[in-house]
Amino acid sequence: MTARFALDYPARFGRNSQLQDIDLRRRTQAGLNKGKARNALVRDPDSLREAMVRRAARAAEIRAQGLVASRIIAFAHGSRYKPNAPSASLSARLSPATHDPRTIASVASNMMDSMFVPSSIYTKCGVMLEGLHAAGEAQTDLFATIDTKAAPLLAATDGLNGRFGRNTVRIAAEG
């Protein structure tokens, strides 16, 4: 199975992009980072949870590339210019490996609940997915239950978002 990816180079190399063939059987991505600074300062757990779930759902778009993740890392921190700003990160194993945004968002939301410190101000949060593998090559779990309705649901969601625009159908916790 061969896929074509466009690799963009920094500005010092020009605005050109180069296409490379990557054999997905031999090489998997190390990880995917979806973090973003917020323009507003976040003081309450609900706003931070919405932002974290939004990043997790965006990271779960690895399913378009046929990949699943076996590990998630969530982080949140305050301004790096302020002393004693809050900073936390947690990681968890996804067993079995998944690309289901509902599962990834749920885990990220639970991680945010553990990280949040009351009366703190957060400026950035994000989600990183690691252990990316092709969907058919990921190691399975003997005791995990398989959701047979997930694939048709995700296909319908992707179809609606493809037809009517991105984020037409999304997870309710995204806000």
C-alpha cells in the first residue's frame, strides 16, 4: 500500500512542496500533535474541556489516512511568561488502538478533569496521538469489546461532513 503525501518545507527553502512515496507497511508516523494557543484566557473547567475535546476530535481525523492510535497525551498550561503558571500533561494507552473520535475525546475529557487546577488561568491545551499504525495492522486486545456500529456511524458522519461542510456533525462536548 503506497500513499502520496505533500511535505512542506520552511520559508527558508521556499514555498515549494515535494511529493514523496511512503510505504505504509514499513513506516508509520511517530505521532500527531493538535495543540493550539487560545486567544482568550480560560479559567473554568467547562471551557477548557470544550477546547480539549475539540483538539481531540481534530486529532481523530487520522481515520482519513487509515491510521489508528494506541496512545494519547493531553496537555494544558498557562502563560510561559508568568511565574508559577499551571502546567500539566497526562498520557494514556488506548486499548485497542482506535481512530474513533468519541473514544479519543472521552479519554481527553477525563484527562482534563484530572489536570485542571481551580483558580488557575490556562492559555494553551492540546492532544497528541502516538503509536500510529495502519488500521488493519494494529495489535488487538483479547478482552476489548468491538463496537460493530462504530464504522457505519463514522462513515455516515464523514459523509455528511464531506457533503455539507466540515464540523456539520460533531461531538456534542465540542461546544
